[in-house]
Amino acid sequence: MAIYESGEMYLETILVLKKRGLEHVRAIDIVKEMNYSKPSVSIALANLKKEGYVTVDANGYIDFTEAGGKIAKKTYEKHTYLTKMLIDFGVSEKTASEDACRIEHVISDETFKAIKKKYK
């Protein structure tokens, strides 16, 4: 099953929160980070759980399944790489990050690999 763009965004956000040192990510952390409503985050997490990308324990701690972790890492890698590349092209950091966020969800793996090979 293919994951949807917003699902990738949620998975990437969970990974970013973990990379910042948040030991246990909960729905409220995602609400604050993404500036989304609690019901929206709750629905998204229920969908991600149903689709097998995350688990949520009795304390509300969210973790990745193997599949969810792979998607989060891939999306994060695309975002960080494309942001750095665009900055190197002379784009402002803010615009580069915003554009990379849009591009990361539509760029094919083949194209991303070619870009990485060309712009090491």
C-alpha cells in the first residue's frame, strides 16, 4: 500500500522530534510541532497505525514499525539533502526548506538517486 503525502509528513515529524532528543513522542508533541488540531493528528495517527506504520502504546508513546521507520528516514533524507542542495544553489534557507518539503513527496527514487550522484 502506498503512503499518502500527509502520512509521510507525520512520519517525518515523528523522526525529527526523536532526533531532537524527545525520548517518547506523543500526539500532543506532533500537534505542537505541526501546528495542527488534536483531532486531525488523532485521525492521522489512527490511519498510520491501521496501515502498519506506527504503534501507540498504553502511555500514548508513538513508535515506528519497520515500514514506518523506513519511510520516515527516506523522507527525512530527501528533505535534508534537497534543502542543502537548494541552499548551495543560492536559495534562502527558509525557501529551500519549504520547497524541499514539497519536492520530497513527489520526486521518484530514481531521480533522487541521480541528483545525489550528480551533486555529492
